[in-house]
Amino acid sequence: MLVTNAEEMAELAPLPSARVPALFASSSDRLDAGSVRLLDALSFRAPRAANDIAARSGLSVVEVGSLLGQLELAGLVEERERGWLKSRPAT
């Protein structure tokens, strides 16, 4: 089964409250397929270089560079000295 947004996830895994958690109710619900693939290739703890992200996501290094900039502006990724990380959702 393919889940494409927070509402579908909520249907599959009902929460005690009807509210969708902030982790899923973010701008990532409206991302294109390339951005989703890139985010799936990232970690919260292990920084990754652009060429590693490209290999893991199946995207080109040029696409990864472009998407990383867009996702950084959206607050979904952050660049560290050793590479890129997925940003933790604000609580």
C-alpha cells in the first residue's frame, strides 16, 4: 500500500486523538517525488554528502544540489560541516 500524505497515514495507524501529529502535518505533505526520495535518503544523525545522497535516492548530483537548497529554505534539511541532515520537527 502506498501512503502519499498525512491523512492516509492517519487512516492506517489511527492515533488516540483525531489530530495528525506535527511530524506528518508539515510542508513535506506537499513535496514532489524527488524531494521525498531525497528526504528518505537522509538521516537525522549521520551527515551525508551530496554524492552519497544521490546514490541512495537515485537522483543526479545536480538534482540533489538543487533540491537540498529548496528543502533547506523550507526548514526540512540542514547542512553541517560533514554533510546534510534531515531537520528534526519543531515540538
